[in-house]
Amino acid sequence: MNVVFEFLSEEPIENLITSMRFKIGKAIYFGYHDTIEKLKDSTASFLKKYCDGEQAVFHAMSKTDVQSMTKTMRQAIEYEKSQGNSTYFDMTGGEEAILIAFGLLAGEYDTPMHAFDIEKDKLSRLEEGSSRSITDCEPREFDLDLDKYVEMHGGRINYNLHKASKNIDDPEFSEDVEKLWSIENDFTEEWNLLSIFLRTHMMPEASLEVNCDLEKTESLLRSANNRLNTLEKFNRIMDRLGAEGLLLDLKHSDGVYSFRYKDRAVRDCLRDGGSTLELYVYKREQAVNDDCKVGVHLDWDGVLHYSPGIDVLNEIDVLTLKGNVPTFISCKTGKMGPSNTLHALYELQTVAERFGGKYAKKVLVTSRMPAEVYITRAEEMDIKIEQMNGAVQDE
């Protein structure tokens, strides 16, 4: 049996990368008590589920006493050797004290060392002087996807909450998203206001038809204390939607304001101001990543209770995976004032730390740039702010 010895890191992928790449029979983790308590169950469960039932063994260690560490390791190594097993040291993510202990024992027991560069997905062999290498182990075909990545962090993607309007696999709807984004891009400051008006005052029938009184529609627009306060401005956007075939049978004359949404997907996008940007970003990211999802509901403890108020959930607009590195993307439209900007930054930070760890990338995509002070704050939080075309900066 092949046995790998590891330091139990706070980063799940550092603890699992060797077992994901090679067929290992047992992983023995040396770690601090609090880390073992936190990661023991999720680590053992992942190995059992995805790595051919691989065993996981955990040994609590002193944080400072290298001699004590070495004694515990020596006993574990000698036992595995006595069983005729081949032993390997994984140095990925190890702290200084544990690496010193591994180094002291490597030559003594002819146990080769190795480490993975997680971001580059590159193996470094450190077995100089050893007659063996981790590459002696049979490689494992392992397809890391977003479901597994979230699961290794102890969470779960809740597909029961996924909105049908976020399905963009239909080529025709994919083209419609491009059209919607083109129009939104020309009316950045009015787009959310349009969605609110449609959602509040223009309720569609089951047939997706909308029929309103023209005079009342104009009155409602005039009474709005925002940029979309005239029928002329409203018609400018609606006529574009009609010209692109997103609204059918559009009429705003002879006392009637009426139209029919092309389909339910277009209806949902127009009534939810943020959906178009999310779907546009998803289309872009899907083309360049190994895995990509939109409108992702993340359950914190990985157990779905199906009862309101019990599950702790966060939604991330777009979640991607490239190699071993996830990217958490939050998409925001409308005015980026102090309150919603800070909320967006801290929510993104919290979710990425919980489900992505230190290797996660964080991006806030916005159609309107926040003020300079919040751009600086984002840089301090290692969050990239991406301005989409046509965006303006809020003061």
C-alpha cells in the first residue's frame, strides 16, 4: 500500500492534492488539535467518496516541539514500514516546524518528499538521494469540478434553489442575452429603473402579454423621482427591445401601452435588473474556464435540511474553476453608493474565504464604478473591480 504523510493545512486542497493525483491507500495527517477538529470529517469524507475509499488517519501535534513531532512521526512511519507499505512525504502547505521534522526523517527512512504548486498545478519532486519517488505511484484520473471544490471545503451547492431563468444552454437565449446586454450597455443608468417599473406596474398575463393604459403609464413615469421619468425616455429603451425582437407587438399609441415578452427567459431578465449582467459574464467565463456556474447557492455545512431558516446559504453570481483555482464573481448594476458597495465587498470576501480559501480569486463586476475610496478598499481586500463597457463612476 502507498501511504502519504502530510501536515494538515487549513487549506483543504493542500491536504488532498496528492490523493487526487496518485492512487494512495492511506493518508496520515499530522496537525494541530483545533485544525483536526475543524477538517477531520470533511477530509475523511472526501477521500472515501472520491479517492477509492482511501483511509484517513489523524495525529495531533505540538505547535512548537519539533522533538515531540519527530517522535510521533517516527512511530507512525515505523508502523507503516512494518506492514510493508511504501511511504511518501507531501510538503505542500506545511509549516516550518513540520517541514524540519519531515526533512530529518526523509533520509533516515528513505522516504521521498514532494510538493505541489497549487496555482500552477505543478509537482516538485524533492527526493534527492532517495531511491524512490511519488511518481512511482499509479496516477489517478481525477476531474476536479466546482461541486467537489465546494464539498472539500465542507459545503454544498444547492441546486434546488437554482432559478430557471439562469439556464443559458439554449443557443437562442444565449443570443438574446447578447442583445439584452447591448441595450443595457447603452442605458446603464436607467436599466435597473426600467426593471423596477416593469416589475411593479406592468404585470404580464400568463400569455406573457402586457396591456396598460397609456395615460396611466405616462403618469406613473412622471411621478417617479429618478432618471426614467418621461414617456420619451421609457419608449427609447422599449423601442430598442422591440427592434431586437425581445418584445413583440409593441404599441404605445391610441391610449394603449401593450407588448408581449418574447419568452419567459427574456421576461425574467427584464424584470430582474441584475440578471443580464450575470448571464453575460457567465457566457464570457464559461468559454475560458474548466467549470463555470451562474446563480450558485452555497450551503455552509453541506447538509440540505429543506426547511426554511435552517440552512445557512449564500448566493454567488458567477463561480468558476480553472485548474485548482476558483474565482468568485459578484455582479452589480445600478448606483454603487457607500452602503451597497461595502456590503458587496464584504459579502464577496466572506463567501470566497469560506468556500475558496487562500487560492480563491475575487472579482466585483459592475456597470457603475464605485467612488475611489471603495476601489482602494477593494484593493486592500485583494478584490478586483472590473468595469464593464459603458460604466460611469459614482461620486
